[in-house]
Amino acid sequence: MPDTNPDEKATDEKDTPSVETKVEPIDDLVTTKHTLTLKRRKLAYTAQTGRIVLRKEVITDGKSEGHKAKAEVFVTSYTLDDADPGTRPVTFAFNGGPGSASVWLHMGLLGPRRVLSGDVDDPVAPPYGLTDNQETLLAHSDLVFIDPVSTGYSRAVDGEKAKEYHGYTADIESIGEVIRLWVSRKQRWLSPKFLAGESYGTLRAAGLAAHLQERHGMYLNGLLLISSVLDLGTLRFTEGNDLPYTLYVPTYAAIAHYHGLHGDRPLDDVLADAEDFAAKELPWALARGARLSTQDRAEAVATLASLTGLSESYVDRVNLRIEHVRYFTELLRDKGLTVGRMDGRFTTWEPDGGREHMSDDPSISRIIGAYASGLNHYVRAELGYENDLPYELLSMDVFKTWSYSDFEGRSVSSVDSLASAMRANPHLKIHVAFGHYDGATPYFASEHVLAHLQIPEELRENIDTAYYPAGHMMYVHEESRVRQSKDLAKFVKAASGQ
């Protein structure tokens, strides 16, 4: 005879709260096959898109609790079918921000499909569109696009803190782990390997080059640094730091030239004068402070005003120190316009004629709709990946809360990391792309940083540079996009020994 009444047992089971079993996240990659017809060849390639789970070994009181899922990172890769992995290069690409997804390089320059975003003189109206990228780098290298945590569809897993990934070192470690996993799982350790970064992504790429060497023994063939910033001290207009006030002057002069403020003078002549002044007279004048004579000050004010297109009274009032956002707001104030920070060719109406800082950056607001529409359509309709999360193109929350605690008391810089990587790997090649109208990462600042790399003189031959008549995303400008694609292809082939 049973000791328990069946009815009582049923009641007990019903009243006992159920224990939820936590579902361990797994990769949700989707694979599709595609072909792309170029002018001279047909590319058959495999696309794989979705989220890779990052795990970390958890140790409590000296005891391992196993590898626990920490984040899911959204990755899109393109690999050429039937290629020899021993000779076929692979390029890992990401944008910057920090807080930006890789959509810009993916859908604007490198990938097999690209967004029709239009340009300054050729704006595109919604709902926009996509087209085959006849200049895709896939013709010369496999491609892997990585969205850092909290960008794109990348997120921390349930119960984990996303902010743990929002910092210089943690970001490099997480992206480095994605690269290690992909290379290992695809058996690509013997492939020529490249990193392509844009903006803050160049700071990341330089740090990653050293990290991959030191942590995993993974030596790279090259870095593609697009709109480079390797030392934030060259860009931050902080008290006591006069360097940005000098390094921005050639970019100001280029933007003034584009908007007709230098008459019919050739741009090269204007830039030569601006670079000379920014390298010699202006640093001296700023360093003199109150010791600067009245005559020397007047001459410096007149020259700086002439180069930048601003009035002498304005330059005098700001004490020869022109902050960049204030410049973009001031340059065309008399016309009721502001110019773009990312690309000084763009303009928009400024509703407040007395504003010190522009209310909108037209070089972002005029193109972001095309990229958002293109990516959200493409990833579902053509790559077959479904996810109801919003695709975060640019997260200002990430940007505002990014941690630079690793650099407390000093400038945020990956210059030493790059130099260390180059010295340890003398075969590492560097390609740096500049936009003359880029007001976010000015070309003269990047030149300054490269000139101060602590590397032997013979390694300077490993650095290749290219300049374009466009802005931060120089590939928005069609002529620049086509030429830049050829430059990148040439660099990858040469650095791969092809």
C-alpha cells in the first residue's frame, strides 16, 4: 500500500516551484552561396553571418568553473569557393567610434554588395538601394566583418555586463578572440592575414597587431588603416594641449578651399602653405604665449585667418586656437550653413545663427539612412539571417561611456603597440588612407604620428600612404571609392607576396 495519497502527491508537485534551466547560447550562423560577376571573372563565394559566442574561463577561489558564455559577437564572412587557404589572404575589418558597427566598411567599400548612398552633389532619396560592388576586395582576399559588443547585433549574454567590453584593452581582447576562433575553426593559420580598421578602428588595429602576436603568436601581413588616429592626443582639444590646434590647420585650409575661399589657387598649393605654417610658425607662436610680440601676433592672426577662411577678428578672439567643431560651425555662418565634421564637403542649414557648436553633422545624417536601410534589408533578404534586435549602427551610449582607464594620466595611444609589432615582425606592412576633407581624423595629425613611430629607418619603407579628395569615409565619393579599392587590392596582393 502506497504511503502517499495520489491526490496529495499531485498537489505537492503542483505547489513545488519549477527550477528554470538556463539555456546556454550557441552560435547562430547562417550559410549561403552566392556568385558575383565582375568585368573579367566570376566569383563563387560562401557567405556566413550570425553571432559567435565568446566564452571566458571563470575561476572562483582558485577553482575553474568552466568556460562561461559572456557575449555574442555578430560576424559576417565571405570566403571564395575552391581557393587555396595557404595562399588566399583573409582580411578582418571593423569600424571605430568607439560604438560603431562595421556596416560602413562592409557596405560602403569592401564587401561584395554595396549601398547606394549618394554624395554631396548626387544625393539619393529614400528608400535607397543596393548594387554589386565591382571593386570588392573579395576579388583578392576573403573578408570577415566584426561588430564589437553593443554594436550591430552584438550583445553581452543574459546576466553579463556589456560595459565590461567598452574599454580599450577589453575591446582588443574580445576582437582578438573572435579572430583567433575564426582562424582556428576555418583552418586559416597559414593564410596571409590583414586587419582593416577605420577611425578608432585604426587605434584598435594597431593594438590588435601587437596583441595577436604576443598572446597567440599570430603574425599579420598587413594593416589597412583608413582615416587613421593612433594617438588621441593629436585630436583632443584639451587645456594645455596645443598640438591639435596646429595639426588641424591643413584640413581647415582644404575645407575652406573646397568652399571657394581660396579663389582659383590649386589645392596642393594651399595645403603646402598650410602645412608649412602648421609645422613652423604656428607652434612657435602658441608656445610664446604672452611673450609673443604684437607684430608677430598680428602676422600669425592674418596668416591663420587667410588659410582657414575665417575672419581675423575671430582668429584673434580665440587666441589663435581654432577648435574643430567651432570651426565647422563658424566657416559659413554668414550663409546660415554649417559644414560636416566627418566630411567638410557637406553642408546643412543651421537654425541658430549664434550657436557655437553645430546642431547636426550633415556628413553623417545625409548618408546614415542609406546604410541602415541597406544593411537591414541585405542581412535578411540576401544573407538569410533573422534577428529582432535593432542593428546598432552608431551607439552614442557606448561612445560616451567608453573607458580609457588603461591610459590614466597619459594620452590614449596605440603608437607604441604598432611600433613594437613592426619591430618584432619586420614583414608587417602598413597602408594608411587619408581624406583631405576629413575633419574627424585630420591627415596632418596622422602624418605627425607616423613620423614619430619608434622603428628603424629601414622599416619606414613598410608604410604606404594614399590621399583622396574626400572625407572620413572617402568611399562616399565615387571617384575616391574606385581608386581606393584599387589601392587596397594592390597593397594586399603585394603584402601577401602575390
